[in-house]
Amino acid sequence: MLEPIIQNEGTTARERHLARLASDQFFGLWSYPGLTRPAKKGVNKELSDLTVIFGDDIILFSDKDIAWPPHPDIQVAWSRWYRESILASATQLWGAAKYLRGPNPDIYLDASCQLPFPLPALSSRTRIHLVAVAANSTVPARDYFSKIGGPGSSGTLVHAFGLPDIVDGKRPFVVGDLDVKKPYIHILDEECLDRVLSELGTIGDFVHYLTEKEAAVRSGQLRMYDGEEDLLAFYLQEALPNGYGCLPFAHQKLSPHDWIRIPEGEWRAYESSPAYSVRTRMRQLAREWHDLIDPFSTAVLAADTGEANDTPLDMHEVTLRIAASENLASRSRLGTAFSEKYRRVPPGARSSRAVSSSCHPGRVYLFVFVPWIPHQATYEEYRSYRLSVMRAYAIVAPLKFEDATEFVILGAQTHDATGGRSETMIYARYDGPLDAEHIAEAHELMESEGILADMLTQMTRKGRLQPELSRRYSRNEPCPCGSLKKNKRCCNIAGPRYGKVYAAGIT
């Protein structure tokens, strides 16, 4: 039985802003301000100002709201602020990461350690990312750089690596790799934090960006960038086919004498380019997908999922995490496909659309639109029937998509005059062979209920798949369907590509 998950709001204005920003971009189900770790002696400790736990990735944020010291000597002011803001955050972050990597790292929702954190947090695959937010430096940095270099500086922190005086805080408004022997800490001033999160737009894009940047720095290839926004612009312009950006030099072996610097102005040039206009439009389209998932996240946190309240929390979480793991490019495609189909399905008709993930090979989304006829069924009866239809799609799907192992079925009420709308989501994963009973049931559903019957199969022609197949067939063998043609000229069956449901969550 689901129970509400009580979340902290943050104790300072900066912490509350950070919590709102993360919840908006990453969803509330995975964003937790002020988690607590128990102390062996004395007062329990806050793990970090914000902890984002998303599958195999944990992001720890430390945001020290330290006012800029009113000292006439910029070196003195910088050293004091640097020590109390950046180095204090580093101490907290390294301590939190060490605790999580240690034995029995229990974490709690509340300061008294009475409410255990309800989601799985750590595994052997867990990656921990550390982010220090340096607030209140932008205005003095802009003034400082304007005096020494002329007007026009953005005021964001400069990043340079490999020089000890930077780590010691001896160069005003220049930061680096705080300790090469410890986990890397990403230092973002307040303006860059907002920009990076909003421009990347998804937790998948943010984690990918952090991973690329750390690899570039720790490889020794990236020696300097004049502002976080300039590095972000470079990353976004180096787009990969799967929709992520990249820092190509992070994965290249350069000469020891060669190194990379990203100059100031890269962001301004990118912001005025056609590529940025395209990405802006992509962010707008991706919001459709965000707005589909957010109510699910809110409902699970509040334990208000209707008939699905008996479904275990981990099943809800894994289903929503799969849908939320799509990057911005994939979300824009999925959100557009769902909205277009929703508008086009005639009232009273059942229809579906299949869309593959562009960043997770082997994942297919099935949008299933089921009408509600009020004089034939109550709304509760309709929702129960819709769920049964969705499960039927999950059974048939692996016979239709040869290369897919994951299926997310999003069931929705067909657009009609009532103006009502609701969505339900389930997730199925197929890892191994399906048995003959499953195959027979899938064919029966295609025949009797028309489930995906009009969709061309990617495996074989309809009606020729033999449940007793027990091995793989080459393209030049006789087709096992019995046509006497070569397999490549007929059904092109590779062999049994079946599996079992790994997880199904209902919200």
C-alpha cells in the first residue's frame, strides 16, 4: 500500500530555490532537499542541501548562501568567500560521498532519522556526481573583470586546471579541480546553475553533461574555460545522433603539448545561432512529455493513485523513471507524437501509435487511446477495462518489434466531448524466451481483439510464427513457417525473441 512521502522544502531561500528548480526539471519523486544521515554520536547530519536519486545516478548539491565580504582588497574578499563557500561545500560533498560509499549508508527523510528514505539508493552500479553551488559571486566578478578587461564580462566563474594557486584560492573568481585524488566537484555559480539546468532540461541530459565535463577535465585535455555557459554552448553544438551533446576531446588522446581552452563569448555566439533556435523549439515540444509525467510523480508522492495505490512503490518508481529518463530530443519526439495522436483519434474509437526512444535503443512506447462510453460503463469500470487493453498490448508487443526489449504502454482516454482526460502507464521488459502459452495468447489477442493487428510485424508475416521454434535460423535456411522458401525471402525469422515481464507499474 502506497504511503505519502514527506519531503523537506529547504531551510534557506537558496535551498528552497534549488529544490524548486530540481523538482521542475527532474521531478519531485527523485529530488529530496535535506536528507539526513545518522550520527554515531551527537547531532544527525544533513547529507546535502539537495539529493537527486535517479536509478544508478546520485547527484549531491551543496549550496552555501555566503554573502560577499565587504572588504576593499579583492584578494582578501575572494579568499574569505572562497573558503566559506566553495571549500565548505567541498567538505560537505566529499563527506556525503564517502558516507554513501561506506558500510550501511542509511539515509532518512527527516532530521530525527525516523522516516527511512523509501526508494532504492545504492547499488554496485551507482555513480555519484557532486555539485557545489557558489552563490553571490556574479556581481563582484562582473565588476572585477570589467575593471581589468573592459565591460562586457558575464561575471561567471573562470575554470582553469593544473595550477595549485587556483585550488588554494589565490586567483579571484578562478576555480579548478579542488583535489585530483578525490571525487571531482562541479562548481557552478548561481546564474550558471539556472542556465545549465533549464537549457539541458532533463536529468538524463544533465548527468550526461556532468559526466562529459569530468572526463574532459580529469583526462587533462580541458585546461580552461572562461565561463560555464561557454562550455555548455560548446557541448550543445557537438550534437550526437542520440540527442546528447558531447565534448569530443574528452575521449581523444591529444599530444601532451596540446590542450583545450573554451574562450568567453562562445555562449553569446551560440545563443544567436539557428542551432539555438532549434533547441529552443525542442525544449518547448519536450514540455509536452514533462507535463504528462509530472502528475504521475505528484500522485505517487501523495499516495493518491486511485486503483493503483495497492501497487508497490518500487513498481511505480521504475515505470516513471523509464519514462523520465528520455533526453530532451527524445522527449520532444514523444511529446509531439502523443499530442498529435490524441488530437486525431476520432471520438469513440480505439487507436494506438508506436514510437521508439531515440536515446535508449530497444525501447518502444505504445500510446493506446481507449474511449469511455458513459452509458455503457462507469468511469471506474472504464479504467479497469483500459488497463486490461494496455496489458494486452504489452503481451503482443514483443512479437511485433524484433529489436525491442522494453515497452512502455501509456493508456489515455480518447478525446471526446466530455473534456475528461486521464492517463495510466505500465512498463514491461523482455529478457529471455517467451513460452508457447504466451505466444499463443498474443496471437489470440491479435485475432480476437485486433491488438496491433494492423501494424506490420518486424519479425515475420502474420500467422506464420511457430511456438515450437527452439533455435535460431540463418537467412539462407528454409523458412520455418513451412513455405519452402529461403528464410530471407520469406519471414526472415531469427529465432525465438521472446521474454517475460520484468516490471509493470501502474499509476
